[in-house]
Amino acid sequence: MDEFMKLAINEAMEGLREGGIPIGSVLVKNGQVVAKGRNKRVQQQNPILHGEMDCLNNAGRIGSYRDTVIYSTLMPCYMCAGTIVQFKIPKVIVGESQTFPGAREFMESHGVEVIDLNDPACIAMMTQFIADKPELWNEDIGE
């Protein structure tokens, strides 16, 4: 498995240990980690602090994002996808989209390359979380 996706999974697992939703993200520029993040909606009582948003917030101002790749354990939602498009991040690598299809077509329609690894570990992590805490998951996706 890709080292950056491993880091994103570690972030997701840390979020789960904190009582949150297990979604992690890593921003990479020129082969180096710029920032890591995880969904902290529960931990910080912040409705927009999804994994990708936390990661980008942790990156701070880095100038151009045009030569970055963002990794996420789950296909980004429309909010996170909109931020990816706005910042012109050219490539997104996701662990899976089986449990949540997200906004793949939206990102691709704006020129973002999206790679779905269909990773069994990511699928199992989200499947278990959704089974264990459906009300928290439904809140996260706006249901």
C-alpha cells in the first residue's frame, strides 16, 4: 500500500479512537507530506471539519496547490470536492467510494484526476463504523 494512504488511514484510526468519524487525509507536494488531517466534526463540534478540510487547514498558506496530491480514505463529499476544485488540486487518491460515492464526477468535470484504490481496509473501516454508529454517519453526510 502507498505510504501516503497508510498515513491517511492512521489519521482515520486516530479520529475513531477520539470518538470521531474515521476519515483521514494527507496533502503531498513534491513527494513530501505537507499536512495531515482527520474528520473532527465530533471532537471539535465543527460541522465543516471533514478530513480533507482539516488537512488543508493544517497545511496553512502554501501558495499554489497546483502541484499537490490529496489523499483521503473516503471519496470526498461535495463540500470537500468544491474546496479541491477551488484550490486547483490536480489529483485526488481515495481509499474507497463503495460506502459513499461522494463527488467524483464533480471533481472530474473540473479537471481533477481521481484515483479510487478500492482498498479493502478502508472499506472495512467505514462499513464497520456505519454499522456501529449509523446516526453519527447520517449526520456527517447530511441525512
